[in-house]
Amino acid sequence: MQTPIPEHTPVTATEGDVQLPEKQALVEMLQHRRWNISSVAKQLSVSRPTVYRRLKKYQITLPKDMLN
């Protein structure tokens, strides 16, 4: 005899779901600061390498027109 599955199974947030707001906030901050990594780092009170690590973590790439 099988146990019936409840109609409303609780949903837990995955790591990706939790990180989505952080990624969006970072992108918005970068856009607002014209992709100035130093300025964003200062605003977040972190080092530039930390911002670059977060960019890599969230697979955020700099716009092509920002790459000289």
C-alpha cells in the first residue's frame, strides 16, 4: 500500500534561487556605476578581486563596449 503524496508539498529554495536576488542586485549596481568595478567594490565594502569572483560565480560578463 502506497502512502498518498500530499497535494501541497513544501518547496525548499535551492542555492540558485537564493543567489538570484544577489546576482540581480550586483548587475543593477554594475549598470548604475557604469561597470566600474572599483566603484562597486567600494560601495559593497569589498575588494576588487571579490567583485571579480562574484562576477565569475554568477557568470556575469562585462559588456563588449566596456572591454577596451
